[in-house]
Amino acid sequence: MIELRGVRKSFGATVALERTDLAFPPGATTALIGPSGCGKSTLLRLLLGLVAPSEGDVLFDGEPLAPGNLAAVRHRVGYVVQDGGLFPHLTARENVVLLARHLKTPEERRRRRLRELSELVKLPDAALDRYPGELSGGQRQRVALMRALLLEPAALLLDEPLAALDPLVRSSLQEDLREIFRRLGATTVFVTHDMAEAAYLADHIVLMREGRIVQRGTAADLRDSPAEPFVSSFLRAQRRVAF
């Protein structure tokens, strides 16, 4: 569904992503992981057209992203950022339906979808009428996920969605996310620093370093057949990983 063909991205003299070919299997969950500054968040933003490649093409359903189709593609992709990115002056309900209202989605459909998603992400109805500042960190991320899913996207992109949460809340949300990914069947790509999280949630893992892909495969592939010493070093550094 989503593919990079010869994509390279630089910001001035700084190369954020070396020339890369990468395809994301339809319906599968892929984790982008690596040290800070390795290019994983840049790669995710390229998938949504938030930054344009310096070279190469990003394809969505076989069509290159271009100014003429960016809006249409973004309406088919859900996007969740680390802190949720909620508007503080809007209630949770208003945040969730914001884009749907802009697109003039019928009100009954919005209400029905809101009920479905509240159940899916396990957000109490009472929380929908609170403002982001009145919600816990876990609730804010659930609201952000609802907003990303409201239009029933074909793909879901998440940039370290659980990084700012405490361990207990994070563990609970990981369990819920795995079930959500399974039920939705959407093409999902998420960025994380956490190998245990990647192993738990993802079908495929892409390990990056200094703007290039070091290895791709399952968690077991990285553990049992490291492509280079860095892979083993990265796994050893995350001592709580057990898979």
C-alpha cells in the first residue's frame, strides 16, 4: 500500500535519510526503530507528505505523492503524534470529529462512529466532554487515536504514541493497541525507541541507524541473524527485552 522508491531526504547539508527502497505490506504492522536521530520520524513524515523527498518517490496505492493528491491521501491516513496533538480549547469529542465536520460528514454517521471508537479504545463516555487538560495522558492518547480512526483510514501512522506515558499506562495501552491493530486490519507504521514494544506490537521491524536501514525482519530475525554488530549491540542495550 505504501512504498518508498529511491527516496533520499536531506535538510541542507544534513542527510536525514539515505537512498531507501522500502515497501509496507498491506494490513500488516511495521515498527520503525533505532537510536535518536536515525531518521525514523523523518521516514514516517515522508509517508504522509509532511516533508517532500529530496530524491525518489513515495507511493500510496501505486501513485506517487504529489501536491495534487496530498489532501486526498491524507484523508485516507490516520496520524497520531507523541503528545496526541489535541487542540486544548476543544473538548475530546470536538477534537475527534474536527476533520469529519470540516469534510461535512453527516452528523448521524459521526455520532455512530464516535460510539464505535469509544468502545474500541475503551474511553469512557464522560471523558468525551472534557478538555485535553482535564484528561490523563493515556486518555489523551486514546482520544488522538479515535481522531485518527474516525474516517476509517486505510493506513495508520503513529510517531512514538506511547513514549510520554508512565510504564503501567503504557503497558495497558500496548495491549489495547495490539488488539486494535488486529481488529482494524489497516496498514500500520509506528515509530518507537523501545524494542520490547516493537516486538510486541509489530509483524515487521525496520531497524535504522544514521539515516539508513540496517536490518528488516521479525524480532527473532534480528535476534538470531543480526545483519551487523550494531544490531546485537542495540538489542543488548535494551536489557528488558525478552522474546
